[in-house]
Amino acid sequence: MGHVAPHKWADAWRGKLSESEVAAMDRHAETCARCAKARDRITRTSSVTFAAIKNAPVPEVSWDSVRAKVHWEVSSAKRSARQRAIRPTRAAWLGVAACAAAGIGLLVATGGTDVPAPPTPAQPAPLAHAEPVHAPAAPAPLAGMVSLVSGEVMIDGVRRTDLFDRALGTGTVIATADGRIDVQFGDHSAFALGPRSKLELRRFDATEVRLVVDGTIDVEVAPRAAGQRFLVEAGAQTIEVRGTQFRVVHDTNGTRVACRHGLVAVRDHAGEALVGAAKKVDVTSAVDATKVATLSDAELAQLAEATPVTTPLWIDDLAHRSSILELATSTHRDARVDGVEVGPAPLRVRVMPGRHTIETADASGRFHRAGWVDAQAAEPARLEVATPEPTAPASPTPSIAARKRELATGIAANRPKLGRCTRAAAKSGIEDLSVQIEISVDATGAVRFLNVDSDLTSVTQACIHDALAQIQFGPGPAATWHERIDL
């Protein structure tokens, strides 16, 4: 007979062949070394290896572990700078050989029958992709618009001619010589930098405003929203507010903070001092809360006069929707625009389109109407103010009782106009509205000057001024007096 096929030895070991056929195969193997070797190998594999595999428990396969290992291997391969070819190791070849031997033995043991394919393992769940983490959006930048300029002013070290067209933002440095500059950055929010001062807008956005000053700065801040901060750094001191009008002076003598209304917190390494309305504190070396003092009437009046100039409306594209009014004078004198003091002229001030009344003060401080000017949007306007003739000093007022009665009668007749002026403030819940006026009437009944002072907005003050200016006085004694008017 020819050589015995290997699967026949497996069938013989499993008892699938007759005894005569097995005996014939054994006799052949006694004379054929090749068939004897195949018989011994298959018999040994079937009786030892397959028996052990048959009796071994089914292994537990941890698919989570497999998935983690696969993920690690794939991630490591992606991070590798150089991809290396994978070469099978000696251990891998041994594993392949073992699997091949096991497969051959299984084939022999089953007599060449079809071996069912092993069940396909469940595919691991796809790896969850983490949502990308987005960086928080940067706060919206603020834009400061110049509302008044007098004297010499430099922006970032340059004397610019386009000050009213520029939007000032973070990093801007402002310096003054003998001049002043007012900058508005929101509705009823502005600052005025005094003479011989320097200011840096270190941070200027919707979340935080941080100003660094060396010199004098007057600030008016509308109430801050939650999460907003407003700080002024003056040397070692930091002044923080929520909504107020205040002044900071920082020079070689130290830091002085005065508050007209609201509340100011002054801090440094030594502690904190709270400065309320009509209060001030002087800081020489360290903040001392016991040194908070009350402002005098003259100091309060000075703070009121230094209120930064603002436009009635804070609107987009303000540079092209407003006008720049230039007041040209041969000598320095205080000026008013629509009843609001804007400081000493000559100066340039931002106004809204329309007709504006200009007043200037004489040598004795009395204001006189200098003229009016029509302003158009995006067009400059100019008024040349002539030097007034010197006036004789006012004679002492013999009696003001008659003039006060005329004023009271005129106020009663103009109550509807005054009510329209204060309607917005009343709707906002502001109570006990009043203004302090200074008025002078000559012997003919002409009003020589009328000054209105209050904590109300400039628009409201101008409206009240115009309403009171309509009051008529008859001939009588000349009089000058102050009076408080309840609105």
C-alpha cells in the first residue's frame, strides 16, 4: 500500500475505521518510517493536547481591556514622529506555529470534516469624542470719544489734530500741558484729565476699566453692572467705585481723593478707607480710614464745576453724528454752552446738531450772552467771542424781597415747563428734586446772569435754566441772590 494520509491516523484514533483497516495501516507503518512518524505525532497530539484543551474552562475575555489596549496602541502610533515597520518577533512566530499545529491537529482529529468558524467577537463600542473646549470670549472693548479739549494735549506722545475723530482704547496714554481733555465712554460715564497730568488706559473693556493716573483726574461713572469693575490706580493706592463722581489728585505730596456723591473705596497695602458723598481723604504714605473728612462748600462747588463734559446721547458713530464747536477768545475766560459750564475758553467741545447758546464770563465772573451758533452733523462750527467792555462793580443790593416775590410768581407760572424738565428723573424714582440758583437782576429788570447748580444731568439742568430764563422782572431795585428751588 502507499503512504497513509495523516487524517486516516486521526480517524483510526477516534475509532472511525475497522479493525482490519487499522491493522493494515500498522503493518505498513512498521516498514515505513514516514508513516510511523506521522502516526506517533498525531496520536500524541490527539491524546494529550486536545484532551487538555477540551477539559480547560472557557477563558474570560475583557473587551474593555482590549479596547483600552487598542486605543493606547493607536494613539501611540499617531503620536510617533516616525512610523516604523512592524516585524514579527521570535515569540510571534512561535505563536503562529502553535496555532498552525493546533489547527492541523484539529483537522486530523475531526477527520477532514468542516470545522465551524469561531464566533466573531462583539465589536467594542466606539470611543466617545470629547467636545472641544472653547476659550471664553474676550470682553467687548470700550471706545472713549473726546468731548472737550482746551490747551495742549498729547495722545501717545503726539499732538494730534484729529482728537475728536479717534476712538481711545486699551493702551492709550494721554498727557496734558496747560490744557484739559474730557473723554466720554458711555451714557453718563466720562473722565476729565486736568493740567500737567498723565493718564494710561491700562484696561478699557466692558468687564473692567483700569486707569493709571499721575496728576489730576475727575471721573463720573454710571452705576456698574454685575461683574463690571472701575478702578483708578494712583501710585500705591487703588480707588474702586460702583457709580459716583469723584476726583483723584496724585503728586509728590501723596494722593487725595474727594467724592461728590456715591461711594469710593481707597485701598493700599495698609488697609481700606471708604469715602462717601461730600467726603475726602488725604493719603501721604498709607491709607488711614480715620482721616476721612468732610468737604467744604467751596470744595463741593469746585467738584461740581469739574464735572466731565458729556453729550446728551451716547450713540453709535458719534463722530459722524455730532459737531465740534470751537469757541475762539482772545483771553482766557469761563464759558457756557446751553447753560452748562464747559471751562475756560478758547476750547473745542462736542455738541449735537442744532442751535446752541454761548455765554462767557467777564472779569468779575458774571456770565453774558456771547452769541449763538447753528451746528450740523459732521461739520465743524466756530464762534468768535469779542472781548467785553469793562463793567463797573455791582453796587450792594439794598433789598431783594421784591425781586424774590417776582421770582416766586414766575416759577409758579412756569411750573408745567419745569415739570417737563424733571419728568425723566421723577420716573426714575428720584425724589426731593431741587436746584440751587444764583441770579442777578438790574434796575431795569434785565437778568444779568442766571446760574443753575444741581446733581441732575446736564440736559435737565439746561432745560431748567431755559425755563427760569423766561421769567420777566419789572423795573425796581437791582438785586443779586442765591435761592433753592424745589421742583
